[in-house]
Amino acid sequence: MNDYIACCGLDCEACEARIATLNNDDALRRKVAKYWSELNKVEITPEMINCTGCRIQGVKTPYAKSLCPIRKCSMEHHYETCGNCGEMITCPKVGMIIGNNSMAKDNLKAQASACKGATKTLPLCSLGTKSTDNNRP
């Protein structure tokens, strides 16, 4: 399982917000804030660009922390990612991402495949098995 794959399948490891956070790069934070503000038609400030990753312990953007409907759903159902959910293909929430980003869909399928072959040392990794870890970020 790749912990840097977000609940929706996006690759947090490659995310510029995460890179800016890890490197404490204010110029990159400004760039990401400007781009995301234009993309989402909402004001996003550089101060909001602090995130270690959707499923990684640590700081989150305000959206990831409390607003993202995909992350909320995954956490409410105790799934590691949407790839663990039997409704992934028809889900309108994750469909916003995987319908426009084939890499995210492939990442979720890979996560689900990795879970299917997991041993008992990874009990959270069975397709359809829900996590009982209440300490997730």
C-alpha cells in the first residue's frame, strides 16, 4: 500500500502543496495558492498551503482537513482509500476525480489489488474491509 495515494487516488507525494510544506517553500505556496484560487474560483491564501498528505499524519489544507467530501466519506466508512469501496466506480463523489484523471483511477485500482494480496500483517487491506483505526489523520 502506498500511503501517499490519497483517498481519491491522487498522488500526494507529487503534490506541490506537500512539496512546499516539506521544503517550507513560500514561493511555491504562493504559486499553488494562486493556481488553486483560479481553478476553484475561491480565495486560497499561501498560509493555507500546508499539507503532508491526505492519509499521512500531519498538517492538512483546510479543504483536506474538514471539507473534502471524498476524504470524509472514506473516513466515515473506515476505508483506507476509495479503492476499498465496492461502490467506487459508480460513486459521484470520487467520480469527480477519477472521471477526469485516469491516473487517480489506476492508483485506486492498484491500491485495491495490493490489498487483495495482503497478508495478515495488513488487516486493513481487504477489499471491502473497513479500517478500525480511529487515529487516522
